[in-house]
Amino acid sequence: MEKLFERCTELSDGEEFVFSDGRTDSGIMLIGEAPGENEVKLKKPFVGKAGKNLDEFISILGIEREDIYITNAVKIRPHKLSLKTGKRINRSPSKAEVDRFRELVVEEIKMVTPKIIVTLGNTPLKQLLQREVRIGDMHGTLMELELGGRIYSLFPLYHPASIIYNRDLRQIYIDDLARLREIIHRLGI
Ligand code: URA
């Protein structure tokens, strides 16, 4: 873990970063997109608005947040400067940023060896599969992911933030969570 933290520091190249949170021996690993302002301030993933939705989702699964390993595909905060205020505003991570942190995310997976990996939104899914995929086509489907000779279960979900912006997704998200809850039970997590 310490080694991975050191590697994260190197890859962040002087930028503020957020590493991970939760149990490294967890059966379930959640991978989000990238930290935002609040996460960087508190040095913890998913503590802002998206974090509130995530907490709700975790409670639907009937597990405790502390029992999950939570990380992000990109560990720095992708941002640009607002022309109006001059302040930092979030932007989507670039392909270069997603590629830069891939090796670290793969090392995290190998360290945690979760029974199931749950990706949130497009970014971590593309990062792991290394191809152009759309969450709209793959959400709620249990897949297999091969990494370093080992097969992992992968379950893509929409990003919790997308529910904030698109209320129509809410029922789809709840249905996906019901499926995930069943899988978690089956895996004995
Ligand atoms: N969104 C993410 O994907 N990750 C965070 O840590 C916070 C918001």
C-alpha cells in the first residue's frame, strides 16, 4: 500500500491528489472517475455531492462504506480555470490522464484482489477495458476482466453524479443496484 501511495505521488507530479479509502482486503472495489474540489480538500474520494449519492447507493446494497475499497481512475483533480471567476472548475479527465493512472489502478486491483470490481461511469470502464465503450450499453451487466492472468468480475454502473443531472436514470440505477445486491450476496461478500 505504501509503495502504491509513493507511485501515486510520482504520477501526480506535484499536483494535489486523492488516493483511496476503505479496506484493502475488501471483496468489493469501487472505481470512480476523479476527485473534485471537496475530495482534494479532505483527501478522500467521494465526499462531495456525488459522495452523498454514493452513500445512498451503498446503503441500498446493504453494506457499510468502510467495508469497501473506494478509489478513482484518475487521482488528481482535472480542472480548468473559469474565464469569469478565475477559479478552478472541474472538467472531464483527458485520455492522457486516464492512461497515466491506469497502471496504478491495475496495481490497486492486484493488491485488493476483490471478488467484484464496480466501475462508476465511462471513465474507469474505458480505462480498464482499454477501448471505446459506453456506459449506456454496458451498465448493469456482469462481465469478466482479465488482468495479469487472473479473471475478475466487473459490474459497470452509471456514475452517481449522472443521477443528479438526469432524474430519468434513477430507476435504471436502482434496478442495476438490485442486480448488484444479488450478485454480492451470491459471492458471499
Ligand atoms: N466523483 C468521482 O468520480 N470521484 C470522486 O472522488 C468524487 C466525485
